[in-house]
Amino acid sequence: MSVAIIGGNECMIRRYAELCSDYKCKVKVYPKMTSSLKNMGSPDLLVLFTNTVSHKMVHCALGKVGIHTKIARSHSSSIEALKKILDEHAV
């Protein structure tokens, strides 16, 4: 399963990646707006940490994903919030 994480804290990127690898998921993390966001592809799961991301970035990410992509939104960008999302969608 491929996962794209939009938002979150830059200092947590490694921990997000480690948690996703525990669930056997490939992950790409975009903590801030960059040109690489436009080449995101079509992940199986799009995680939006809404507290730490701009509206422009959300609209850009939602415009790039395919119709079969599951979208999970969380106000909190903690490891526990990501774990809860992965428990629900990745198993």
C-alpha cells in the first residue's frame, strides 16, 4: 500500500516513515508546499494533517490524487493520530 502524508511536522518525517514501514506501507511525506507535490502520483491512501497545512496545499493534493485513493483527515499530526488512521485503512 502506498501512503502520501500532507502536512505534519518536519521533525517527525522519520517517525512517520518508520510507522508506515511497520504497516508494510510505502510512504512519501510532504510537510510543506514544494514542487515535488505536483509529482505525487496516485497513492492508495492520502493522509491530510489539517492543522499544519494550508488550504492551497490541500486543494493541490486533492487535485492530484486518483478516484480510487482513500482520503483520511486528522486535525492532529501526532504519531498516535497516524497510527489510528493506518489501523483503520492499511489493514
